[in-house]
Amino acid sequence: VINGQTSPNPLLNYPVTASQPGQYTIPSINVVVNGSSYSTLPVTLTATKADPSIQNRYAFLRLNVPKTEVYVGEIVPIELQLYVVDAENLQQPQLKSDSFVIHKQLEHTRAQAQIGNVLYSVLTFPMTISAAKTGKLTLGPAEMNLVLRVRTQPDPNDLFGFFGRYQRRPVTLSSTPVVLTSSPS
């Protein structure tokens, strides 16, 4: 809208989804506007396999363990990482650790990371553990409760998108467990 005059500016969106990993080329598209022909450039896209640890595109939890062979009583630093787009009511993650002692949980840190075309806030919860017995031991999964804020359809009366609409979804995230081999010290 300029000086009370509106001029339409149509925008056409075409969602595309790859059926399998590979490289794809979307050919140029021709359009005619007021008798003149215009074409787009071809676009090449690369589709990769999804990361199996990402169960939810809005949030997921990872358990990072630097090594899988430890000694009984050895103190090992680990991290729980929450990747989240938008959430509230975050609760402290809980780590299932029947065969491990959790020693120290430090204050979490916050960063950002982009995976694919999604920008995540990353909360890292550092802690230390030690194996309480020998053998093949399972650490985790880690679980965390939170409420996701998922953007819904925009309001057609909100011309500039100032008033976003959100839907709140309570979820429990779960990480993949890690198997460690513990030897006598």
C-alpha cells in the first residue's frame, strides 16, 4: 500500500518433497505478465537421508558421550543437548543411569545451530558420570518434558504478520541410549 493505493504482488509457493536421497533439478518456469514472457533459472537441490536421532523437527534431545570404554569409578564428562525451535516450561532433563553414578551437573549453556533449514536454540547440560560396575552398561535414555510452541496458520487479517498464532503441545523428548563397556580399574 503506497499513498492509499494497493497494488497486488502475487507470490506463488510450490512445496517439493524428495521421495529418496539424491540430486534433483527443478527446471525453469515460464510466466507471462502483461504480454511479456519471463523465466526463472533452474534450481538444483540435494536431498539427504534424515538424521534418525531427530524424531521431531521442532525439538529433540541428544546424549553425547565422548568414549564407550571406561573403567569402574572413572569420571567421564558427558552432555545432554536439547535442540528446540520454540518452547516453554522446560524441565531439567532426567538421565536413566542405573549402572552409573551422576557426580556433578553444571549450569546449562545456550547456543544456536542450524540443521538443514531449521534454526535451533541448543541448551547443553554438562555433567560427569562414572560406572558403578563392570560389563556392558546402558546409559540413558535421557528424557525431558517441555511445551512446544508451534506456529499455526497466519491470520489473514494480519497483513504484516505481527501477531503470530501458536499452538502449545506438551511433549516428552527422549534421547537414544548409549552402551558403554566398563572394565575393572
